[in-house]
Amino acid sequence: MIARRFAVLATLALAPTMGAHAQDLLKPGLVNPAATPTVGTQSVPRFQMIDTAQTPDTLDQFGLPSIDHAGPGNVAGMMAYCVSNHLAGGTTARVVGRKLAARADVKTDPYYSLGGQGLLQRTGNPFNVNTLDRDHRAELCAQLTQRTFD
């Protein structure tokens, strides 16, 4: 009973960061506590706001958000986002994403899954990359493929 309550609460905590289709999966009776992972899971942070292209002072002079605070987990997730949305040409984004995803610190990084949804890690609120036009999203993906980590 406690495991089921925990699974339901954990799933509901993720609801604000999920799309409408994914939220349909949260209907009562669809949570299987036995299938809920307990080891190596990510704790997804909750945010009051998610910045968009229309949020004042979020874009630079070229119409892009800063990538300075995107960590390796977020960049790995964003690479998956870029590849799945056909925003990155060639294989560079795929190689960078896979290389970063193989790192031990990325496997439990909550920003990895957020990056896969198109949410860019920043110092304050995450930025929803989906609110940029296609050319700016492609340019952001190109910048992220060049981001290096020590």
C-alpha cells in the first residue's frame, strides 16, 4: 500500500513536466507499483515556471537562450531531442549524446530527461526550446554539440 502511494505521488510530481498525451497515462489504476523503478532513477526537479521565447530577457542578441549552464546530462538529453526532431545534421549530435549518456553522472542526472523533452537547463527556470522557430532550434542544437565538459 505504501509503495502504491509512493508510486502515485511520484508520478503526479512528474505530471507538470509531461505532455498532455503522457498525462493521460496518469489516470487511476494505470500505475503499477511493481513496475516502478527504485534503483538508478532520476528525481525530476519541479519548477514554478518554464521560460519561453516570449519571456523577457531570456534570449541573446541572436535570438537564442544561453547554454552556459547546461550540464552534461542536459546536453545529452538535448542531443536526443535534436536528433529525434531532425534538428541536427550528420551524426555529430548522436555521437555527442551517446558519449555523454554513457557517463555515470549523467545516468542519474534529472536534467537528462528534461533535455529529452526540449527543456534547456539554466540558472533559474528551464527554457522550453520548443518555443523557438525551427532555424533557432537547429542553431541551438549546433551550439550544444560543441559544448565541452572536463
